[in-house]
Amino acid sequence: MNGRLWTPVEDSILRERYPDEPAANLLQILDRTLISIHARAAKLGIGKSEAFRQSEKSGQILRGRANPNMVATQIQKGAKPWNKGVKGSCGLHPNCKATQFRKGHLQGRAAQVVQPIGAERLTKDGILQRKVNNDLPFQRRWKSVHSLVWEAAHGPIPPGHKVVFLSGQFTSVAAQITADKLELVTHAELMRRNSYHTRYPKELGLVIQMRGQLNRKINRLTKESSDEK
């Protein structure tokens, strides 16, 4: 039953039986779902006992540990694989290489969605980006076009700095992004510019601050109410 608080009696039953029994055994006793039972056990720090994990009740396949017919066909500790040292078994043989994917070769869905180097896209903020490589991590595959334009004119961006558009010069059209519309600022200066204390009138800044405090309080109360369920 969703929304019903756990009672001390129910918690006591959970502590006593959950470690050594399948959670399904407690469904009717507690009148709760499996998800609810597992979640409550996790919150109280109750785990399965080692004896339960090693038993057949845990649902693990343990027959191979005792069945002689199965043990006889298992790879024994220290045994060498049949293909160790066999030429061509690891993809080195010419016949194997002929069917292997080449480096950078894409197949199926990946070939449809992965864009080539030089492709452009717009972020949710309207920033024009261009793909510069296919390396990892993913976030380094794309760079803002205005940063690329600035670097082409002035060299690498120094640490702790960011390239931004001059006031009123923002555009997402590649042909219109030129070095004379850009400037280099420190992260501290950019943060100061983007602060609501400097972007808006004092009265509006206070309203924004109060709204943030109210949202944080609502989120905290919502979380506390959820934890009690």
C-alpha cells in the first residue's frame, strides 16, 4: 500500500526474517510490495546473511558445486586453455583480420547517429558548436565555434579564461562569428557578469534570492516526506 508508514512491529519482523528468507515470503505478512520491502531493508541497513546467499533459497545456481557430472566438465584451476599459443586464435591470422572492423569504422545505429568531424550543432542555449575529433571523453569532441574563431586569431585560450561575445554581438550563424565580436575574460569576471546582483535591479535580485530559498525549502520538505514513506 503506497504511502503507508512502517510500524515498529513491521520493522521488527523485517529485521528478524529478511536476512534468512526470500523477500517474497514477507509479502502477505507485511502487505507490501517487493520493492517496498527491499527499499525498507536497505534503509535500515538489513542485508542477506551469508548462509542465505550460499543456500538454494537465494536463487543462485549451486548445483555445479556438488553434482559430480557437472564438476567433471568444469575448467579446473590452473588448467591451460586449448587455444593458448595457437596462431590465429586471437585474430592475428590473415583470414581473421579480413573480417575484423577497421579502426574508426562504424556499423548499424552508430553509423547513423555519429556525426563526422566538422559537423555543427546548436546547444540548448543557442551556442553553435563544431565537432573537432572522435576521441574520448565525449564532451571534448565538440567546441564552440566562437572559441575556435578566437583561437585561430590569437592562439590557445589561457587557463582560467573563457571566450565570450561582446555585448550585443551574439550570433549562432557561423559566417557571422568573427574575432572582432569576441573577447577573452576570466572565469571570475564571467561569474560576476552572470550574477543576478549585477544583471538585474536590486529589487528583482531580492525576489530571485527569495525564490531560490523557497525552492530549496520545498525540495527539503519533499525529500523528508519521501524518506518517511
